[in-house]
Amino acid sequence: MSERVVEGVRLSNPDKILYPEQGITKSDLADHYLAVAEVMLPHVSMRPITMVRCPTGRQKNCFYQRHAGAGIPRQIEKVKVPGFDNPYLFIRDAAGLVALVQIGVLEIHPWSVTVEHPDRADRVIFDLDPDEGLGFADVVAAALEVRKRLDALGLASFVKTTGGKGLHVVVPIDPVHEWREVKGWAKAFSEVMAADDPARYLTRIAKAERVGRIFIDYLRNDPTSTAVGPYSTRARPGAPVALPLDWGALDADLDPGRYTVRTVAKLVSGREDPWAGMIKLRQRLPDPHAL
């Protein structure tokens, strides 16, 4: 078909192959986002986003985009963020998701702020990035350790796969802290955890130091250092999807490679949303000196 209209958005060349190994088309990707829109939008809509665009498919010519340019559909809107000269982009609804598909976006990275409070973070993200020699069971154990420590501080947390080899632990917070406060708190938390078990964890980014250990990446807690959004695809082989999980589903045998454009829509339709309680949760960061 030469075009398809989805949520009022004209999807040109809907049969274009975006993931050649699986034969996944632009139309298939739009269907994925329609299937997950209800559970995805509370976490990506009305937030500045960074996009990974791959107009010719995931294998080549991909690039990051944060600001408006030529050919951006009207369903992708602009917001001014204090401290930055150029406006950033955001979406409101399912039509916005389809508009992202239309321009070849294969990864959606929302900021940890809303357009209502663009200078006040409402998420803390710990990105657990393992050395290549470690298995996924090691990452699961690290995520459970992060959760245990957060629980001890009275903070509820949520977990998701990343579409890669790591996990994200996400802590929703009231939007009362500036970025530097949130990043400073995340750094202090991570450094305490790494100091308690230096053979297993580190907070320095150097690859040479990471052998056999898990990098606790607190640097995601910066305005332009975003993390992939829940239910977003990744521009990687296998058409993987970053998937929120219930903590009870996190075990050593979990295979995050099972979560793809081909499988996630059916999975989501048959389960309760593990992040359903995040939006209404109200909690504030404790004093970093209490860590």
C-alpha cells in the first residue's frame, strides 16, 4: 500500500522494512504503538523527548534528534526548556506516537520531567549496565539489591528491561527538586552501593575498570542524558522493546530478548500494568546524608 492513515496521521510508505531480519514494517511499528499506547503514554507523553531516527531502517544512517527540523509532523510539538536556547519536542497522544513512526523514529527517550515542570525532575533512574562477561542473572541480582536499598529508605521503585543487556530501576518522585539535586542524590546512593561491594559494582564509566562488574549509571539523571522509554523499540537486531515488569517477574531465568515488536502487544493485552501505580505515587527524596 502506498499510504495508510492511523490516528489521523498519514503513514507514507507503510510497507517500508525497518527491521530487515524480522521483516517488520513501518505499518507493523505503528500497530505496536497503538497496542501499547494506553500503558505507554502516561510515561512518555507531555515530556520532552530525544529521538533516535532511522529513516532507512535500523541498520544504517540512524541519528539522534532533540530539536525540531524540516518535515516534523504537527503532532510532534515544541516546548521551551529553561536553560536551553532551542525548544525541545514532545507528544500528547497516540497520534504523536504514530507521527514518530512516520519520521522513522525507532527509539523514544523521554526526559524525567514534564512540559509543565521542565526544570523539575519527577524520576530518578538507575541504569544497570553489566560488563560483557556477566550474565543477565547478575543484572537481576543488582536490580533487586537497588530495590532493597530503596525500600529501606521508604522509596517505592519500578523496573524495566532496556531492550539490551541491562535493567532500569525507576523511582518516581514529586517534581520539587532541581536536576543537580536529583543527580547528586543518585550519585550518592550509587557510590554507597558500590563502596559496600566494590568487587561487584562501580560508578565510574571507564570500560577498563568494568571487568566483572556492573556499572551503576546515575548519569541518566541529567536533562540531556535520557533513558529509553517504556514500551519503546530499540534500533537493534531483533526489534527489541524496553518492557516494564512486575518485580515478581524478575528472576535469574528471565530472557529480555523475548520482548520484541512481535511479542509485546500480545503480552501487554493479557496482563495488569506493572507500572499502574507510578503516576499517582507521591514520595520525596530523603536527605542524601541519610544514605
